[in-house]
Amino acid sequence: MDLSEFRQEYTGRGLHREDLEADPIRQFEAWFQQAIELGLHEPNAMSLATVDASGQPLLRTVLLKGFDTRGFVFYTNYESRKARHMAENPQVSLLFPWIALERQVIVQGRVEKCTAEETANYFHSRPRESQLGAWVSHQSEVIDSRQVLTEKLAELTARFGGGEIPVPPFWGGYRVVPQTIEFWQGGPARLHDRFLYQRQAESWSIDRLSP
């Protein structure tokens, strides 16, 4: 299939240096709020890139579950393939592909585990079915069929009954502590606006990048 003529011209709402927040987390919050207000589907969906011990990268979509000046938080199985990668190499990258808004945000940084308290607070805020699902799945492992999962779910539903479901010892949160954050805004004639924040000792530098 030839896609050489398959292109979309960007409308060019523009992004100007004087309009940027000094703190990239505040800039991200402003864009994230706009994405919500404009009805973007799952604006907290982000691509997480990891690299294994051999140098092979892998990309998958996870959901952002919180962010503040400390970084960007998501939750997963500690025995999953992504967790194994992050144990081998804690340097990761995040991508928020807000294509409908002609925007994307790229975060590069180092990942660290959230505290047990943070994990417990989030886990118990989830729907009961999601809590059970965290127990059911040995993420990334080969299984014979979907029936393995449904049978395990039934077993765990009976085991926990109507009581509180404990946090699985193999499940929890990660925080990506950013070192760089890039904001990209599509522009006409492919002259996109790109601004790169880089962490300094006590502040952030901001540079415009060529598209």
C-alpha cells in the first residue's frame, strides 16, 4: 500500500514562547485540562517506551493515573515484561499522542516505584472488578486460553466474597521522574512548534527546537 499521498495539513493554532508556563508540569496540566474540555477520548492514555537488557526497545499504551511536580504515575503488574525492563533499565519515555488537537507531549526520565501507601490508596479506589483483575492476570505470561482467566476470576471472586480485596504483592505504581518534557504543536507547511524543557538544578530551561 502506497501512503505517500496520505497526509493531513495542520491548522496551525500555534505555540509561542511567551505563552508557556515556566514549569512544564503546569504547562502539561493546562494542555491536559484543554484535552478534557474538548472531549478528547482518553487523554490520559500514554505510550510507555522501555528498553530491555539487550537494548531492544518495546512500546505499549498505559494509563496516566496522576501527576504532580514529582512526576507521572501509572500502575501495573511488578512481574510484567515492562516491569522487568524497568528493573534492568529505569530510563523510560512517555508519549501523549493528542492527535485530534494536533499536539503531542514527550517525557523522558527515570522511573521509580510508588510507595506502598500510594499504591494501596489507588488500588482501593478502583472498581471491585478491576481489583480482582489485578489478582487474576500474571501479566505477559503465556496462557492456554481465555478460560484460564475466567476460571481464576471465579475462584478469586469466591475466595474474597464481599470482603475487602487486598493489594496483590506483585502489583503497584511507578512514577516517571522527568528530566525533559517536549511540547509539540502542529503547524502549517510542516513548520511545527516544538519546545523542550530540560531540568536544571533548581529550575527548567526552555528551548525552541526546529521542526
